[in-house]
Amino acid sequence: MGELLCNSEAAAGQDIVDSTGMGGFTRMSKDSISGLVRELCRRRPWLPALVCAIVILTVSSIPKFAVRGPLFPGCDKLAHFIEYLILGVALRYWSGDGRKRFLSGGILFAALDEFHQAFIPGRHASIWDVVADALGLVVGFVWSRHFVRKERYG
């Protein structure tokens, strides 16, 4: 199969992958990998939102385990806000021109995710988590309107 090669260029951080053989890989620089990801997201604008949704559902499916307690009061609400802020940016990217139905769908997803958590051992559903999720979605969706349009349409 393929063999990873280490050379002075790779040691300098210029080459990420240099594989030969059956796999068909060639040298890829950091720029070409980021270009590949950018092109993939341009062709499939729903992909970042799907990845965010999968990560959110995966994390919310983990049963709670005993911990000392939150780092500070409201820590969990801040975590909800941040994860849904990222989803809001991804939904804005998908919608392109900022159609509100994407935002509404995100808020519905947040409510269904909280409902789902009610069935996970050690977790519970909270309306305040949905509020934090919705605020994160709205902030991410609105805040990203400037740079998403430029990134997606050039």
C-alpha cells in the first residue's frame, strides 16, 4: 500500500502527506488541503451544518457522569450558546442569502435536541438550554452575514 515519506520539506511543515503506491495520494501542502476543504464546502454548502449537527447530537447523547461541578455559574449555558453559535454560522453559509427558514429550522433542532436529552440517563431537558441555543443561533446567523457572503460568493 502507501508509504509515508519523511523529508526535509515535510519536516519544515510544507508537506502534509506524501504517499506512494496503490492509494493514489500525492504530496499535499497545507494550502492544498485547505483549498480542498474550501472547494468541498463550496460545492456542498450543507456539509458544515451537517457536521455541526452530528457533533451536537453526539455530545448531547453522552450520559452525564459525576463531576465536581461547573467551572463557573452558567458554564453550561455558555457551552450551549457557543455550540449553537457555530451552527448558526454554518446555517447562514448553507442558506447563502440568509433565508429565515434555516434559522427557524435551527431553533427547531435545538428544541428537539433538548427533548432527546430527556431520554438520556443523567441528563434532563431545560427550556433555558433551548433559550441559550436559540440565542447562539441568532447571534451566529446574524453576525456571520458579512463574511459568509464574501467567502461563499467571492
